[in-house]
Amino acid sequence: MADRPTGAQARIVVNGEAREVPVGLAVADLLVQLGLRPGSVVVELRGEALTPSETAAAHLADGDVLEIVRAVAGG
């Protein structure tokens, strides 16, 4: 966005760990940075579990809290 300062950082918490990311970073891009495939995890953002399409569309803001859980299949 044009009103966003270049290099602005958002302070977020991922699975209890504080980190800084660029403001507006896509959740899917964060997952890639963490070495995770977006389709292999479930993401909770701001207390709400995201569907895969919501994960693809969501962007991070200062103060966001995420929980990322690996999806396990089996029987």
C-alpha cells in the first residue's frame, strides 16, 4: 500500500515465539519462510482457524498472533 512506510515491520507471535515480519506479509509467504507447505498445516490467526483459501488471502499486521499446527493424516 502506498501509505505503508518502506521496510515497516510488524511484531507478531508464531506458536508463542515473537518475531518481526514485513507489514502486510501474506500468511502463505510466512509459511514458506518457515519451511512449511501451506497445504500441510492448519493456521489459526487472531483466534480463528483459517481455511486454505483464507490462508492464501490473509496478510499480517502488527500484534497478530498465529498458531500453526501440522496436519497429520493416517490411520
